[in-house]
Amino acid sequence: MSDQPTQPAAPTTPVQDTTQPTPEPTLEQELDQVAQNTKQLIQTDAAAAQSLASTSAMQDIVIDVEKELLDEIMKRLEDNQLSPEQAQSLAKEFLSYLPIQDQKDLLDKLYKMSQENKEFQGIYLKYAQPVRENERLEKLKLMSEHIQKGNIEEALAVAKGGTQ
């Protein structure tokens, strides 16, 4: 035995947990994650991919549109502007439009949906505006080419809606 007196144990202070609780993801974040998961799935599942759209570029666009439609539906449910039954009906309506063949097909279907459900007009306009602008620029380019070649009649035909 040692002749040394025993020292009392040093007082210990409790260790505080300084980690912050992980905040709940927002609806937008959850929808983004679901969209990313779907995009990964269609890269490995050809049948799933073809059930959305005919090309990979259109598949990505359809997933983005679907995410925006779901976001709009969820917001309107939260604001009591839609009943759960109406929300389910709108989701089923969009799914009934699949697969999408091309941009024109998508815009036609979004237009129809936006006419029947005014709350979706913003989504239609978001996708329609760039397409319409591209069509307008292509038409102007074609008209310019005809004018430079001296083909005024062909330029006028394009201006009136032709595709020459």
C-alpha cells in the first residue's frame, strides 16, 4: 500500500450534445429527391423509361413536369383549394397522358390539362414559352434564308405559316 493519500476524483462536467437536429426536408426537397431517383431508375429500366416518353431528353422533361404538377397539387391540398379526391384525380389525369412522344405532344397535353384545371396554366406556360420562341426564331431564320436567295414568295409563305 502506498502512504500517499488518495486524491478525490476531479469533478466531471456533463458533455453537452452540440449537434443540431437535422431539419425536416421541405416538400420541394422531397420532390427533387423523388425526381432524381426516378431519373436514375429510368437509366437502368428501359420499360420504365419508355412508359414516360420516347427519348431520354423527353423523359427528363416529363419527370420535371410531373414534379411541378405534384408540387402544385400538394400546395393546393395544403391551402384547402383541392380535396384529396380532386388531387388524386389530377394525378391520374396526368398519368393517363403518358407516354409523351415529343415536345409538341407534351405541350398539347399540358394545354388540355391547363384548360380543364386553371391552376396548371403556369406550368403549361413555363414549357410552352421557350418552345414557341424557338419556333419563331426558326421561322425567322428560314424567312431570312429565302430572302437572301431572292425567294420572296417562299419567305412570305413561311411568314403565313408554311414550313418551306
